[in-house]
Amino acid sequence: MTKVMTAGRGHLRRSFPIRLFAPILLAGALAGCSSTGGLGPVIPGGNLSAPTTPVESGPLDAANTIGTGPVRIALILPLTQGSGPSVVGQSLRNAAELAVSESGGADITVLVKDDQSTPEGARAATQAALGEGADLILGPLYANNVREAGRLGRGANKSVIAFSTDTSVASRGIYLLSFLVESYVSRIVDFAASKGKKSVAALVPENDYGNVALAEFQEAAARRGMRVQAIERYTPGNAGTAIQRIAGVQSQIDALFIPEQADAMATISSQLQSAKVDTKRVQILGTGLWNDARVLRLPGLQGAWFSGPENSGFNAFAQRYRAKFNSDPTRIATLAYDAVSLAAALARTQGAQRFSEGVLLNSSGFNGADGVFRFRADGQNDRGLSVLQINNGTTTVVSPAPRSFGGGAG
């Protein structure tokens, strides 16, 4: 048992003992304890004891359901890819099963559907789930699949909580739970500015991730009054020339932003050293993609800063996951865990309004395995992210993640 503070706008309320995770709205009075000893959602003025209402629904495939509750939830996952099973899809399914188990299993029935990693599969899976009475759609993972599920969900007036990081698929009623590139970038730039960094450069791969990261970097730098001295693009795997150009302007910058994948950073780090970029004077900045043992061990990145969720929540989740499934979860497994935990808690406490826009868009947000988050009206999200410093193969928190949100959602 740990203690978690519920928070109003900018002030702390009393603390309550709960399990390592229970989804709560950080917004007000005490709700009744769940069967697992956790707190249900709290909504100011809400009817906390309202019973859940069964929906009219079709027959179930018992082999592909989790839980026995009256409220049916669709979980659309890439359980297969090509001709074989998907490790990511199975990890997400396991996480959902863990969430139902920890919630007691009596509030929701999760209808697990395989989208076969294709838009066509997502369409068929969503149609099947809606036909079986799904009141909320969780997933899919891939952007094109989210578009199909979202189109059908909107037509049926059902909300979608998806796992894609592509914000182009987000809209009112289609909410992204994932860690968004934009949030990572905004957080690290804001922190660098708060530490006095004024003149920055960016070394950015020419791919979709790089494009999104660069656009947010330029916007965040402008917002904080930072001068962008240089932007160097490169085709993935061919950063050498761009790094040489960065080395040529290093006397004019005090920070260098590199939104690159973990598996590419060994080469990037070596090339920075070969080009004699002084990383003790020029602060290296990255995103949550660097929260990877391969990156943390790189000599050239010791002292670098990157944004991401604090590791304690995921580590606690992973310990419970291993105990139940005797395997390690994928890093994004917490998305399914949090989505299903949230659905169960809302079904338990919010009655007919459980998945309404007013409930899902509560501006104070929810507390998940990776920290506080909230959905925005445009379908994107805000997450409480920390800033981590790489030190001798591990990380040190140099700016803790916020435990609550101030002000309204964007």
C-alpha cells in the first residue's frame, strides 16, 4: 500500500491509502473504496453511488472476453501481424487482464478484438464489438486503424480512447492516451529555458517523428524566447555531415536537441564525440525515446537531459505484470492497463454518464501508472512528465513530474 494525494486546483487534499495504482479524478471529495482497496473516480457533484446500467447487446465470444461486469468495453488490439502473433498486442492484452483482475472484474466485460494490424481488420473488429454492445472503444494502436475505429465509434456515438501517437487522428470523441511527441518536446524545451539556455540548435532525422518534433521544438523555443541558431536535418543513419555542421556552430549555442530513436543513438553519440562537440558545455536534449538502457550507457550522452514519465510507476506495474504472466511487459503496456482501469472505475461510479464527454474531459485529470494525465477537447492529452538526466548508465530526476494539473485543459 502506498499513499497518494488527491489534489484540487493547486492545493492538496487529505491522503488515502490505495494500491500501487487506482484511476482517480484529481478533483474533489472522497469516493467509496473499490474492492481492491483503491479509490474510484471523484467528480464534483457527481453521483458516486449510481449503479451501472447494462446495455442491450449481442452474444459474446467467451474465449475473447475479460471480466464479467455489465458494462461492455471494446479493446481493439494488433494481436496478429502478418502471419504470426504480435508481441506488442499480447502484452497490451495481458495488461488489460491485469487491470480487470485488480479492479475485481465485476464492473466491466472487456471484448478483446484482433484488428490484425490493418485498417480493414480494425473496421471489422470495431463493427463486431459495437454489435456486441460495446459502450466504449479502447485502442487501436496504429493511426490508420484508429481512423477506422473512430469513424465507426463516432457513428455509434461511442467515445474512443486510442493508443496511437499520431495527433492527426485525434478529435473530439477520439482521445489519445499515448505519450505524444509534442508533450515530450515542450517539456524538455521549457526545462532547458528555465535553466538559462538561450541559444539552441536541433539535429533532426528526416522522418515523421522528426518532422513532428521539429515543429513543436520551433514553437516551444519561440514561446520561451530562445534563439534557434541552427537546424540540421539528415536521412536516418547518415547524420555525420549534419553533425560536422553542428560542431561548426557549437560556440554559438548552449543546447542541442536530438529527437532520435534509441537504436540510432550509439552512432549519433560516437559521431558527436568524433566531431569534438563539447557536450559538457553544450547541453544535449532528447525525448522519452531515450529511456532505454542502450542510450543510458553511451559515454557521449552522460549528463544529457530528456523528458519522460518517471520510472517508478512503470516499475511497480512491471513487477505485478511479471508476477502474473512470468514475462516482461512492453513499455506501452501501461496504455492498456490505464485505459481499462479507468473504464472500470468510471463504470463503477458514474452510472449512465460514465463515458460522457463531461466525465472524460475533467480538467483535473486522472492518475495512471505513468503519472497524471488528462484528455483535451481536441482529442490530444496533457501528461505529467519529468526531466531525467543520464548518469552512469541510469537516470536521475532533475525536474519531477507534476502530481496535478493547474488550470483548465487545452
